[in-house]
Amino acid sequence: MPKDSGIGASSKRREDVRFLTGQGRYTDDINLLGQAYVHFLRSDVAHGVLKNVDTSAAAAMPGVVRIFTGADFEGVGGVPCGWQVTDKHGEPMQEPAHPILAQGKVRYVGDAIAAVVADSPEQARDAAEAIMLDIDELPAVVDMKAAVQDGATKVHDDLTSNLCYDWGFVEENKPAVDAAFEAAAHVTTLELVNNRLSPNPMEPRVAVGDYATGTDDSTLYTTSQNPHVIRLLMGAFVLGIPEHKLRVVAPDVGGGFGSKIFHYVEEAFVTFAAKQVKRPVKWTSSRSEAFITDAHGRDHVTKIELALDADNNFTGIRTETYANMGAYLSTFAPSIPTWLHGTLMAGNYKTPNIYVNVKAVFTNTVPVDAYRGAGRPEATFQLERVVDKAARELGVDPIELRRQNFITEFPYATPVAVEYDTGDYEGTMTKLLEMIDRDGFEARRAESAANGKLRGMGVNCYIEACGIAPSALVGQLGARAGLYESATVRVNATGGLVVMTGSHSHGQGHETSFAQVVADMIGIPEDQVEIVHGDTANTPMGMGTYGSRSIAVGGSAMVRATEKIIAKAKKIAAHLMEAAEGDIELKDGAFSVAGTDKSVAWGDVTLAAYVPHNYPLEEIEPGLEETAFYDPNNFTYPAGAYACEVEIDPDTGKVEIMSFAAADDFGNVINPMIVEGQVHGGLAQGIGQALLENVSYDENGQLLSASYMDYTMPRADDVPMFKVDHSSATPCTHNPLGVKGCGEAGAIGSPPSVVNAVVDALQRAGHTDVTHIDMPLTPARVWSAMQN
Amino acid sequence: MTQVSMTVNGRAVSGDVEGRTLLSEFLREGQRMTGTHVGCDTSQCGACVVHVNGEAVKSCTALALDLEGAEVKTIEGMANADGSLGVIQQAFQDHHGLQCGFCTPGMVMSAAALLKDNPKPSEQEVREYLEGNICRCTGYHNIVKAIMAASGQDVSAIAAE
């Protein structure tokens, strides 16, 4: 029977009430007294020498407070990159400066050139139009492979080329991998594009800078997934503000999906400008601006080869990927195609020899960084596509080929540097097969055929590394920050408590699910627990929310802090009941002495902690407040099996998703309702990538998909009702909750099954030459594939 | 600047606006009613949907000056008189039809307009009606379910999906 509260219950979300009544407080809802507004004048050419910026006419426009250009930021740091990748020769990556406002050159359409601060947003915008620019346009670097040819135009003149790094993983393994291919009975090769996407949280980015002249304190309100990370990066590396004089607040945030992890130039600008003009300065991105400034995701061009022996066992995987970095290195950009991609190339399979090569390339495009899944969808897509292609070439069942090669014993050390602690890939596949009525497929196909439609089924597996991340490990891999998480539990005198977490909730429902955990541990009602997040002034230093890490890392920190609370409360209870501490038990919000009928309520103990009249002051301090920092000793490894059925209209090439099923292993689950909602959203984003979404640049570096009229977001009628299940679960072995994280799975696992299903439909219809179509599978692409 | 007066959630309001001031700006900046959200600049996303004289309207495409004397209803006016959640709002909470909450005001206002015209919509009718409301978080599954539940239909079969 489902629980009605605590761990495992589908508690309704407490945050919903404010969101459903218009009482949420998002960054754009914040207006400060005397606030000015900034409008950024952005480059409309992809590449050029910035010869002159004439602001004289604009400065005389009504309401203009001040106009800033690159010259105002000489001596101010640029936004830093948080991860250094070492290339296959042992050399550090090439790392260009990223100034707040363009200096000397513009490098992508959207690069900020000047910033007009004015009394109203309209005045700022009007004045920006009066700025005269003199730009000598240069050839745009757009195509990645052309960008790394000798003699190619350079995006950054001070770098030796457009190659950020050429990464080999694991370089020492390459001879063994090559030998596996020499010895293979069969090799399947696939070249593919992992399409560039725009994350598109529904709330555009906003930043408000404030400066208090009386105290020299700066405050930044920003749409961020990790306010402490922004405070550290901006304070220490950009503006030189010590952390105790800088507060960063990320209030209600309307979705992130990775794009609100990064420290953006606009955040540094408003904080800097507020001090300069002695007024709060606010920036609100338009959606059009979001398309040309929010970091994009994916954008890999890959060749993957799979070697098999005569018994169809996988013996080797070899890949070569070109990964687009865009014009500058965004905060975590270098880590995405490397440590979040190469390390997942084993997938769910016991392939002994794996070599991954990634060439990261600078182009005159928007910077590319993490987007939901971040590297892991790219790994999953190529692997699950090449396995499907291999099954077809070998004439074997694609599910059986996967099963035959599943990793079945744990822990399992992959050849790509990670150790899976636990999993049951057969379990999730079995669950999936229960969900999809595979035996009935032929009848459904016949029915589709009778309606003139082509039907296909696609299946795939996935694995991801979540709970990011063990600090010591990522430190070795080039991370310039730790990736622990923190929590402070502050118990009030009357027994209610507040958890201040370094995690951040921007749709995930932490205020509900985190409270479920603590309430369950103590045995008090969930409404006695309040979750506070998003403000560096009242939360301990934490690294924020991304990489499906919040419950696995942040939740674990909260458990550790609560354990400290309980341990201290037991000492107080022992004193109150004149019993031995070791005999005290906590159950349902009351402390009792084992084997007796003595007990004291939770509230009596908390009151004693703050009114310590009868209290062991010589042994313990008054009060009941504890902090814990938790650094995991491994990633978590959610995994699963997904299936998709599609119908294709052969006259138009339009693909319709007829059904989609997801069997996930997330380990233990705190709130099933929230977990299923996370999967639904991920699936829609993955289906969006597979069928609809594409960031498109022309050869001049002009963005062709810069609005919702050009970039196809999934709408309600593009997706079906989803079948989801997480009952085949193997709890994580190394964190206290046994949780693995669920935020990204849907987006990681779904694109290959959609493409596999479309290829299956076309193959069954006799289009045997169609072995792959690049995403998004638009009607034009599918129809064209059918004509060859 | 020209003065415009209208009724918002039953309350008479007025303010000085420019000719270019949008209804969404009038509500958010002029009236400090920030429940109505703006998620795009091409009238695609639907986060800004309000009711004007009983019809669903994208408030980012309506000029405030054109709405002299209009009756406007926003998300702030959707709760019951005693402050409890209205039927549609409650269904969204019960069926987890929201995550980050940013598209939610527009979704609720669109759902109310749909159910007024079509009290028992089919799943497909709900999906087609929501063509002008984009959600990035939920995959729409639970939004569609919530709207059908709010219409009094049994959604237990969907729950089993």
C-alpha cells in the first residue's frame, strides 16, 4: 500500500500553491527602489574586428544614465571556465579570455558590445539603437571540421588554432582497442550528428544588481541553479568582491535544464554597473535574446565503430567526435564532451576495449555547455544507434543482442574509468517488455498499414553517471571546484525545523521531497519541516543543482545533518529521562527508553535544548542546529530500458509517436509522483531532440532558429501519454538514501529509441538502404530518406 | 502617457501608459500583479494568457490602451472566494501538472477557457487546445491529465499509464 507521508509517499507539492495563485517570486518579479534598466547592444555579425563604438548620440538620449563599452572593463576579469581538460599529449586545453563586453573583436551573433543603462527599459532599448558601430566583418567559422583545417580563420587570434583540445580516452588503451578491431568478426560503423539544441527553460534569464553605498555590500538576484557557484566565480574571478561582501539570491527559478548553471556576463555586468551608477540595475532577457545568449547544448559530429566477435559479443568500441565549444568556453563546457561523455561509452555492456577521441572546436557561434543530460545523451545516442545497426546487419534481434552483452555482475569497472556500483539491466528490460506488448506489435503494424501508415518499434538501454560528483575524482579530471553538497538543519524550540540546503529547486520540488526525508527520519509531520534554498546569505556553501545530484548529494548532506541532530537530541532525551544514551530510541517523534514505558516527545527535547534549565550543560551545548557537508565517493548510475512506437505518413514523412514506455532504475525513490514527472519532462525533451528541435546556423554564422516560430518546441500534441515505471530498482550502495537521481534520464534515454523506431518502420517498409537519419527527424528528412 | 482604466479580477484599476505598453506590462509593472508571466516575444509560449471580457488572450499581444473599460481576469483571480484553490488549480496540484511554475498561470487560464467552451474535452482536444501554451518541464502528461480531471472525467486509466 502506498505510504501517505514520508519517504516513498507521493506527497503533494507545497510549492504548488504559490505557483498556482500567481504568488511565486521569480527574479523578474523583483523591482528595487530607484532601479535602472540595462539593454545590451549585441553583435549582429558572427565575426568581426570592432573598430569603433560611438556612443555620443546615444548618451544624449532621454533617460540614459550611462553607457558602458569594453573599455570600461579593461582590468576587470572575464568570466572564467571551471574545468580544464588535458589533451592526449598531456597539454592543457586552449583557453581564451571571455570579457564582459567585447574587446577588439566580436565572435558570435549575440556577443555583447555595449550596455545602455537608463531609467526605463524602453529608453535603454531606444538609446542602444542610436549607438554607431564600426565593425570590419571577418569570415565566420561555423563548420567544425573546416575550423580545424590548416589556414582556417581563427576565432581567437591569440590561440594557435580553433582546436580547444584533442582528447584521447584512454590513450594507453588505443593499441588494444585497435587490435580488437583487427581481430573482429564484424565491425559496424555509423556516422551521425547529435543536433545542437537550445535549452529553453520557460523563464528567460534575469539579473538584478544592487549595491549598498553605506556598507559596500553587493547583491545579485539571478536566475541560477547554483547561487553559491555564481558568488564564488563572480566574486573571486571577475569583480574581485570578497564573498562576505557579496550575496547572490536565486529565488523562484522557472526551469534551468543546465542553462542556468553557468556564470554569464550579464550577471557580472549588473553587479558591476550597480556600484558604478549607484542604483540597482536590472536586465531581463527577451526570448530572442535567450536564443543568442543562453548556452546551447549537444552539437557533436561523431563516427562510432563497434567490433563484435563471431558469437556477437562486443569486443571493441572506437569513436571520434568533434564537439562544438562555440566562441568562448562556458563554465563547464570542456567537461561535457569528455568526462561526462567518454566515461559513459561502455553503456550497459561489457565491452572490454574502448577508445574515445574528442576534438573540441571553437566556432563563431553561441557557447555550448551542459543541457539536460550533458554528454551522456550524446554517448547513449551513438552507442544505442550503433548497436541497433549492428543487430540489423547481423540479422539478430536487437533486444537479444543487448541482453547478450549486458553487464551482469557488480561492482563493474568499465574500461573508461568509472565503476558501476550496482544495477540490473535485465530487470529493467524485463519490466519494459511487460509494459510494451511486443507480441502485439505485428497486429498494430498491420492496422497502421491498413491506414496507409508505416509502423516501427525502437528499443534502447541507457546508463548515466549522476550524483555529480566525488570531489577528489573530478579534481583529478580537471574540475576547478569541489562538488560536495551541504545542509544546515536548524531545529526551533517548539520542534519545527528548517533545512537550509546548498541545492537549488527550480521545478524539482525539493521543498516537498526534502521535507519528506527529514520528517520521516524524525517521525514528525512533513509540515513541521521547511526547506530554504537559493540565497547565499542563509544557506551553507553548496554547489547547486545539476547532473541529477540534488537528492543523491544534497539529500545525503541533509541526512547526515539530521543524523547529528538526532544524536544530540538523544543525549538530551537521555538526560531528561535519566537513562543511558545507548538505550534511547526515536520513533514517531518520541524518544523512549528501550524496555521501559518512559518516553519524552520530540518537542519536549527541542524545548529543553533552547530552555536549558534541566540540561546537561557540562556535556553538551544548548541549541539544536547542525551542519553537514557530504562528498560522495562515487557517482550514482541510474539505468533503464526505453521503447518507442512510431507511425510514419509515407506521403509526408511526418513521424507520430504512438507510444513511449520507460523502465528506469533510480534506486530508492522519495516521492514517486515527482520522479514520474521528472521522467515525463525528460522524455518530452528527448523526443523534441529526436523529432523537432534544431539550432541552425547559416554559413555566415547567422542563427536561423532564434524564436519559437523557427525553433520547434514540443507542444502538447507532439507527445503521447507516457508509460513509466521505476519498480525494477537496485538501491545505490554508497549513499545513505540508496538514491540515484532521476532528473536527466528521460532526456538521455529517449532519442535513440525514437530514431531506432523510425529506421525500423522504414526498413520494414522495404527501405533497406535507410540505416540512419540525423536528428531532428523532420518530415522533410524522413521523406527524403524514403526517396533514395 | 494616457490614462487607461479597466477592471482586473473585479477591482477597478487605472494607470498612465504609453501607446506601446502591453497588457502584460500594465499588469506586471503597473499593477504589480506578477502572476502573469512573459516567456517569449513572438506570442508563442502562452505564459501570459489572461481572460479579457471572458476570452483567453495573450496579454503580450494586447495593448493596454485598447482595453479601456475591459474586464480582465488573471491567475491572481482564480482562487475561490475563501482563498482555497479553484477546481482547475486544485487539479493541477493533485495531478502534478506543474514543476517550475512559470508556464502555469497561462496553462490554468487556457484550461479555464477551454473548459468553458468544451466542458468534457477528449485528451486529443486538450492537447490541440494547448497548442499555444508551451511547457518545458512536464512533458504535458500531467497537465492534460489535470485538465481532464478538472472537467470531472475519470483519469484513473491515465494514472495507470
